[in-house]
Amino acid sequence: MEFAGVYHKTSEQMSYPLDEERLVINLKTGYDVKRVFIHHGDPFEAGILGGNEKWTGKREEIVYKKRLPHQLWWTTTLIPPYKRCKYYFELQTEKEVWYYFEDGFLTEEQINMDGRMLQCFTVPWMNPADVNRTPEWVNSTVWYQIFPDRFCNGTPEKKDADIVPWQTGKVTNKEKYGGDLEGIRRKLPYLQDLGITGIYLNPIMEAETNHKYDTTDYTKIDPSFGDDGTMRHLVSEAHDRGIRIMVDAVFNHCGRKFAPWLDVQEKGRESTYADWFMVQDWSGIRKMGDTRDGRFYSFAFADWMPKLNTNNEEVIRYFCQVCEGWIRKYDIDGIRFDVGNEVSHRFLKRMREHLKKIKPDIYLLGEIWHDASQWLTGDEYDSVMNYPLMSGIHDFFLDQTMGKEEFEYMVNRCYTMYMQQNNNVLFNLLDSHDTERLMNRFHDLDKFYQQFAVLFTLPGSPCIYYGTEIAMEGGFDPDCRRCMPWDEIGSEENRERIGQMKKLIRLRKEEETFRSLHFHFPGNYENPRCVEYIKLDEGGQKTEILLNCSEVPVKVKGTGEVLFARNYQNDILEKNGTLIRRI
């Protein structure tokens, strides 16, 4: 047996309570393992440790598995009647049987050896307080991300000196176009008609730049966007329309005009706020230019965005109060933490505890572009932006040498990194204010909708970046932040694209299978670039997603009720075709 391929531990995503009743157990093995059984039971079934009775456990086969590039991922769910569980695994290859315990592998002869002390895996107690709980409403939410300055100017009568005329086409990070909260409020009917049920706002607090990631005042809406009254009006009307609001929190760093930083620059190490920042060389605190010299830490070496010391107790208390103020003043539903992997774990644990007492179902989302397991154990974020999925989808459509198996491995990897609770509320996206726009990558509408078919049918909650519903183009930051072309929104071309997006959003809402955590790849098609996966709901309903990513037509097998299709006719799925159907 390939012993090196076998892995399990009683923590994180390998073994955890799904709720007060259910215990999820996951195991990795090599491909040589053909069958897996779990022997499980209460630790005290045979008496107190040290008794004369022999513990054996109930034997059950684990039948569900996912394929990874070099390993199989086996998963089962147990219901321990007494909230405790002791277990070990039985691994069968074609020629061997091994038993896997916490301290290694044993033969059948060894486990039956009289007097042997077997070190089973043990979950000592499924404490309700330790269950990783995430807000249920997020899974059914369809998000729409808005970069406020470029979405809609709702107060064109205000003629600020630094506002330039609204335009289509390329932009830079220097211009301010006058988009504001009132503009977003006025477009709520448009978003509601599109089917949107959640809005994610890029930063709206006072800052110098158009992107607002250099916060000056965390307690004040940026005057160019409105004021407290404008924000409350926006949130209230959004809620009336069934739309939740999530705001951006920039706590890893601040702007150069944040009052504590100004005080530090004036008074140096004598400042009351000296420990709020990470200064290494006080003599260079006022020096201009990037911070590669190490005089103080900043975001991406930008001297105008000094890094906050989120280990500091005063900083933690301050930002807990800031977020509490946002909840109480505006009634927001979620907070997205910018640069969420650089903020301290101590900070996030305190923040979660504080905010969940005020609003238990608030959604705490981290911006993390890589494996975020250490932040998703139930005491920090609810979930993260699913950039690994976005990157994997992009690479598959870009690299024509990749086959359907590699697509399967990529998707399975994305959904075996975290607990089911976190997977259920992942923030799934295909583009954002930090990336090249989706349409820019391929300039192909068929590939565009193939990727959205994936986005809307995988676990988590999908997000549409503003303008992507009309396949708006834009290069990397800042060009991905173009002005929304409202004057062109009613064109025949845009109406057709909006109609396609509406259909996918409606299916996401109406079809339970679209939102379900359960999926598998059956491998019914020989074409190496024909991707097929099946979604299942708790009631046994099935939906098939079929993507022809090859250069030749594919003959579709079987029958079913077509829910969404492009380039499909007479059982033939053409090049870059998409088919979603009930089966």
C-alpha cells in the first residue's frame, strides 16, 4: 500500500462537527486503496479506560470520494449518540488490508493481539460552543460588487472641482467620476430586477483616493459618496427590496492622513499612538518613498498606506468599536476584510466574538487569495473570497492542454480545503476590482457563459462584478474600474446579455441543486475537454452541467429537461457550448 498517500487528523477540515448532531470524517489515501471502512463508536462503550472489555466499534463502509491529482478524498458523516467518537480506518487495496490508527498502520494480526493498546482517533466531545457556524442566508445570496466612484452619480448637481465627466473606456487611478451612494440607491430597482440579493461595496469611508483603501476616518462616510443619512437610506431601501449590504473594512493599513498616523509623524516615538504602527526606524518616519528600506511596514511598500499593528490591544478595541458603529448606525449585513491574511489572528478572534454578539448572522469575509484553512476554524472568518476557484477556472480555459480530469482535480481541491460550513458560504467570483475583467481574458461570449455556468452551480455564493452582466471589458487595475455605461445599458446587445445573466440568477435561486454542496464527476464522455459534473440536492434531485471546451462537437447522451443552453441543438453540443439540464 502507498502509506505515504494516507493522511488524517482529528482537526480542521479532516474531522469536525457539522452541527450539534453530525460529525464529518475525511481521509486521504493513494489511488491504490479501493475500499475504506471506518470502525467507530463511543470511547466508553467497553467501559472506562483500563477496563477488561475490548473496544471494537461499528464497521461501516465509506462510499463517497473525490479525486485529487495524486490522492483520493474519502468522506462520511457520523451521528455519535453521546457526542463522542472513537474510530480507526480499514484500508483495502486489491491485495492487502491495513488498519490505520493515530500512531500508524497495523495488520489484522496486530490489532487482534491480546493486550495491545490501540491508539484510535478520538473526538472527545462535540461541544456546541465549538461548532463552526456560518450565516445560513449567504448560500442563497447572489452578490453584486460595486466600486462606488464608477457605478452611478446620483447627485450630478454637485460639481466638486476634482470630478471629471462620466465616460466609457479606459481609466486610471487618478480620476474621480462622482459615483456615490445615492447613485447606488437609485439603481436598486435595476439590481432587484437583475435578481441581485446582496451588494458588496468597496470602501466608502473617508479617504483621499478614488478607491478609498487609504482610510482617513473610519467613522465617517466619504463626503464625495454622501453621509450617514445617505448610507442609512441606501441600506434601508435595499433591505426593503430583499438585498443585503456588505462593506469593505481596511484594517491592515490606513491612509497617511489618519489622525493617529499624523500624530506619530509629528511626535515620533513619544506619540500616544506609537504602538499602533510598525515603525522600525523613527528617524525616517517622515521620509518619502517606498518602504523597502524597512523604516516602517506598509501595505505593498506604499509609504502612504502605513501598516496598523493589529496585535495592539488599543487597536483591537478601536476597530471593534468602529465595526460595532457600522452595524448599529447602518444595519449592514456583512464585512469584507481587506488584506485579510495580514491582520493578526488575535485581532480577528476578538473581532468575531464582539460582532457576533451584536448581530449573530453578520457575514465576516476575508480577502485571502490562497489556502485559508487557518482562518476558517470557526473563530475568525465565516469564509473567504474564492480566488483559488477563479484562478483554476481561468487556467483551464486558457490552457487547452488541460483535460477534464484536471478540471475535476481543481474543483475538488477547492472544496476539500475547508469545512462544509465554510464551503457553503464561499464568496465565488470570476473577476473583481483587483483583476482583469472576465471578458478581457478571452473576448468570447461562449467561454464567458461557460464560466458563469460553473460559478452559479458550485457551492458558495456567486458574485457579479458591476458591469460584468453586460460583459464589460477592462484590463488589470485600474482599467478594471471603468465607469458603468448607463447610456448604453438599453442596447439590444446589452439587453440580451442581461437576459442571459437573469436566467442564470433565477436558476440559482429556484434550483436547490445549484446551491447544494453535493457534486461528482461521472466521466461519461471520452472527449478530454468535455467537462461533466452532476449536482445533487438532499431530496435526490439531479442536475447535469455539461461544457464542451473542445474544438469538436459532442453528442450528448441521455435525456433531461434543459434549463440553460448555448450552442446546443438536436443533441449536439457545439464548440464552447453549455448545457444545464435536470436528469
